[in-house]
Amino acid sequence: MRLKWYGHASFLITTNDGIKIITDPYTPETSGYAPVRDEADIVITSSNNDRFHCRGDLIPGQPTIVNALEVAQQGGSRIVKGITFQAIEAMEALDHREHDPDQNGMYRFQVDGIEIGHIGDVGNAFSEKQLRFFEGVDVFLALAGGHPTIELDELKRVIDHIQPRLVVPMHFRTLTYKLRNIYWIERFLEYFDGADIDFASHYEVALDKASLPAKTRVLVVDYVR
């Protein structure tokens, strides 16, 4: 599979069979990130009312749009094009400093034998149920900017519990991101030994199950300009 980061919480996952999945697309004018120009077969969003996470309507092509919150509320799983998407309910930070918190969904799915977990827009400590939900994940797409998403101390606790083979940080401050209310990536990386951090120096990487590290490593990727 290939993993491409557009910015914020939005990735393109392309399977070896050519199925294209886009996660949590944003509003370019609001976020500052470039418009997504790739077509997709599937778009999965963590909510349907957050302009930073729900803009499946902006994705080219005619993708099937999956709302993770709805999946979580309607049985917990949905199969699209042979891929099973599982989801669990979450909330934005209950002490959100800018507006009342919204519900959202965290989700996971498997492609090419790799279990991928995306933590949506969660802003609170994980419950035991949420921790169990992500057990066994290989690639963990992690909100690394701190409040109003999950605090970094708590995120590290979650990572230590589920022990993914690869952590890919997202949702942190960049030179492109218009808002200034989240941390730069350095704050998140302070929680890890420098020897366990890799920098892709590009916005797209190829991953396969056999080459994933045996012990948790962090992979920082660039974003599309």
C-alpha cells in the first residue's frame, strides 16, 4: 500500500489493487492546505459537521462516503469494496476553548494485510473500550498537536498500550496550517527516543507488512503543497 498525507487529518491510502481511500478531507480555504486533486473510491470522515474533517463532497470522482460516527452508532462496521471499516464513538475535547464539543468517530480498517487506525478528532482520555478498539493496529495515524485534540501525555499512554508498529503523526501545526492553536511536531517527538524517529522527507511512502518495524517507531511525513 501507499500512504500520502495531504495535511491535517487527511491521508490517501492506495491499496496494491488500486483502491483509493481518503480520510477526513478538510476545507482548503479554512485549513490552508492544498485542495485534494486525487480521485478516490472511498472517503471516510470522522464526522459530518466539521469543516476540518468532513469534506467528502470536495473529493474528485464519485467516491462512496463513509461517516465513521454513523458507522459507530449503527453497528460498528461497514463493508465497502471488500474493505471492512470499523468505528467507535468519540468526542472533541469536553473543555474545548473555542466552541461546544462535537461527537465524532475513530476508525480502523485493513488493507494489504496492514491494520490502519485513525483517531478522528478525539479530544479526551481514551476509555478502556476505546483502547481495546485499537489493539492490534499496525499503523496508527495519531493526532499530534495537543488541545483541542487529545493531550500528548494521554496520546503517549495510548501508543504505549496498543504498541503499533508505526506511528504517523498528523493534525499538528505547520507553516501552511492557518490556525495557530496547536503544537509544532517537535512537542510530540519529545516523547520518543530520537533513534526511534524517522523522517520521510516526502508526502508519500510505500508500506508493506513484512517491512514494518517489530517495535514502535514514529514516521514523520511531509504534506502535499
